Amino acid sequence: MNAIDLADHPPLLAVRGLAYARNDEPIFGPFDLVLDAGEVVLVEGDNGSGKTTLLKVLSGLLAPTSGEVLLNGAPLTLARLAQQVALLGHLLGLKLELSALQNLRFAVGLGGIRPGITPQIALASVGLEGFEEQPLRLLSAGQKKRVALARLLLVPAALWLLDEPYANLDREGIGLVNRLLETHARRGGAALITSHGAYAYTSGTPRRVNLRGAGTVTDVPAANDASGPDPA
Amino acid sequence: MRPGSSAAACRAIVVRDLALAWRRRGDALNPLLFAIIVVTLFPLALGPEPALLARMAAGTIFVAVLLAALLSLDALFRSDLEDGSLEQLVLSPHPLALLLACKIAVHWLTTALPLIVIAPLLALLLYLPAPVLPVLMLALVLVTPLLSLIGAVCVALTVGMRRSGMLLTLLVLPLLVPALIFGAGACNAAQAGLPFAAPLLWLGAWLALALVLAPLATAAALKISLT
């Protein structure tokens, strides 16, 4: 039996036999994964191996072809998602005409806010102090990404699904992502991040999962010394 | 972890879309200018006889408003889809139909309301008899939200396609033509001294139905478009 049955509380995210096919053409899977609170898992795979599609399925945007996704032990549906998942994709979901602050205020209105933080504090903690009122169009790609990261800080969601969070970021930005991930894990959150191989998560060793496209069963390497609570 | 209320989410959407409309106010004025140009071209082409123009006034204004609405519809969800905002809307914990209803309301406020405001001026340009003007205004107030609501469903269906302009027009026109017929029909009836309440009541009933169903249909269509 697997860890799902051993844990006395259901894991944050449990994925069993998950597969997705577009027009009968398999994109990835079958894919198994158990993600507990306090864990960060890095999904690796080449371009086109289905990492982005995997995150979309896990966020509920796409319905899987087969298999199931359990969020806190309950099957995932878009209607049930309420407040549990934050997705940061290639498209950042920010309006270029509006300022960073306006964008974040909108995100807070839409998704709620964690206690003890404001959009200004969030912007300062991603290193964008002084850029609050600038229209996003005037910011660089990396700075826009930082605004999107500030959104993750603000909106309460236990599970972060980050698609290539290191793209467009400088060395300091990569360090920032790692700090955010660490803090999030320490507060009992979990994160699934994708990367096409350039391995940037340096602090601690997150579990790595390999996504090799359709047809291959994914392997979860034994290098599992994440700081999260071990169910075993 | 405190989830925000749905009311806060609706307010956030209204505030953001109004701010966006203000930033893109050149685009927002496009339908208005278009309708004014269409209406002013008619007297130039047909000649300035008041009797002829008065007979055509209501119909001309309705056609201009409908075409202007078509012009503005395509942009309703386009930018949200392209920058990923739509995904964030779908993933938010609030009912998508409610959020979309707010978006549609802002679209109506920014594109249709200016048209209603200048309608008396257009009516004056075309010698519409003064007693018919209240009927025209009432019909426009009922028809323009219908255009936005029905249009939103069709836009949601086609927004996933790259070049959806032509398809959108084909899809949406047959659905909007009845609104045109009833709206202009009420004005024509009033102009001929006939009772005009029935077409207006029909429009009202239709609007009530669309207010309830169109956001739900838009939400379902958008989820399909996202996959």
C-alpha cells in the first residue's frame, strides 16, 4: 500500500494514475504523486513532456483523461477548488496597463488575503519597492514575474503550482523564489514547480519527479530529504 | 486563511475593468464614434427631407447601435485570455458566472451607455418626432444590455480561436436581429400612433431571461474555450 493509507490525515495532494490526452494523443502519464504539507516537489522534463499540461490538470483547468486528483482527500473539481490552489503559469495574468499595486489589489479582491500582509508589503518583499505606481508595461519581464510572485504571497492558497518560476529571473530573483518556497513550506504549504532541467532550487533538496511524456511511468527518486513531515 | 467574499471579488472586477477602460478610452470611444458616423451618413446619402428621415430615424439608430455593439464585442474577453487573467478568474473561489456578469455589466457601462446618452442627439439629427423619443430611449435601455449579454455568450464560444471576428458576426447576428426588430418596431408603432407596449414588454421579458441565463452560459462556454 502507499503512503495515502499510512498517513493519519490525507495528504495535501494525492495523484493516482493521472493521464491526459488531447484528441486521443497522450500528453503525459500515467502519473503518481503524493505531496504533503511542507513539501516542495520539482517536476522535471524536457520541452513538450507535458509539464504545463500537468499543472493545468492539477489546478482543475483541464479534466484528466484518466486517474484522479485528491486535494486534502477530496476529489478535485473547479467548483471545490475554493482557496486551495494558486497557479502561476507562463501567462502571468497581469494587466500591463495597470500599475503593480492595482494588479495586486485586484488579485486580493478576487482571492482574499493572508492575515498580516498588504500589497505594499508584498511588493517590497519581492524587491519592487518604489515601483508600486508604475504601469506594468514599463517594467521588465523579470519585474513582471516578481509582481506575479507577490500575488502568491498575498493570496491564501496552500498549494502553489508554479510553471517555470525561474524563467526570466536574475540570480537574485532565483534566490527570491527559493526563499518564498521555503517560507511557504515552513508555513505548512506545499508547492509543485516545473523546470526543463536547469536546476535552480538550491536551498534544501526538494523531491524531484521526472515527467517523460506519455507512456512512461514516472519515477520518484529516493532523494527525498525534504524538510516536510514524513508520513512513514 | 480568510477567503474574500464574492461581493469583494465583484467589486475588484468592476474597479479593474473600469480602470482598464479608462486607460484604453480611445478604444472605448470607437463604437460611439462609429454609431455617430453611420447616423450622420444617412442624411448625406438620402437627402435632407425631414419626412423621409423621420420615418427612418428609429431604425437607423438601432442598426447603428447594433453594429457598434458588434464592433466592441470581440474585445470583451480577448485580452483576458491572452494575458492569463481568464485562468485566474476561472480558478478563483467565486462563482464564475457572477464574475462574468460583472465584466459584462462594465462592458455595457463603457460601450452602450455612452450610445444611450447621445441617442437624443442622433434622434434630433434625423428629425425623430419628439413624442417618440421616450419610447426610443426605453427601447435602447432594454436592447443594449441584451446585445451585451447575448454577445458575451457568443464571444466566450469563439474567443479560443485565433481569427474569430467573422465567425462571431455570423453567430451573433441572428440572435440579435429579434432585439432589433422589436426595438425598432416599438418606435415605429409609437410613431404611427399605434400601441407600442407589447414589443417593449417582450424585450423586457427577454432581458430578464438573458440576465439570468447568459452569465451561466458564458461561464460554461469560457471553460470550454480554455481547454
